[in-house]
Amino acid sequence: MTENYNEQELEDALVANVTKFLVELGTGFAYMGRQYRLQVGEKEIYIDLLFYNTRIHAYCCVELKTGSFEASHLGQLGLYVTAVNHQLKTEYDNPTIGFGFCR
């Protein structure tokens, strides 16, 4: 990665090392995809990384930011969590969890 990496470079690096990243996340995480597309009304949204945890039976949305934390990041992550809860989660799944990673 470059010294001043952007979100795309960070995502590329994590996906290239997905096994190591899964170990860092903990037990039971299954990789569902990157830039995972969902339709919300007339708009398409893209979750940076989507996982499913087989131990806690819950989807996990990951939002990557290369800058400092901003309140708007929480709103974006909340949208993703709500969309996954409405579109992917079944009655057998626990509520979706959102992870935000900032510099």
C-alpha cells in the first residue's frame, strides 16, 4: 500500500489477505463479499465488506474510512445495517452488526 492509501487500496489489501483478516476478526466469520450491492428504494448502496458470523448467527457490515471518524459515517453504517436486516436477515438470524474502521 502507498503511504497515503485511499479506501480502495485499503479494501484491496484486506481482500488480498482475507484469511488473515478473518483470523483477526475472530472465530466464525464467513466472507460474503466486497462492495456488496443492495437496493434501497430507487438507490443502490454498496457495503464495503460483508461477513456472516456462524457462531452468533448475524450479518456483519464493515465500513472502511481512511480519515478520522465523522458522525456521518455512523449514519451510513446505520443505513447498511438496516438494509441488511430488512433484505438478508431471516427469522433465524440475530440483528446485523456494523463495524466502522477509521484511521
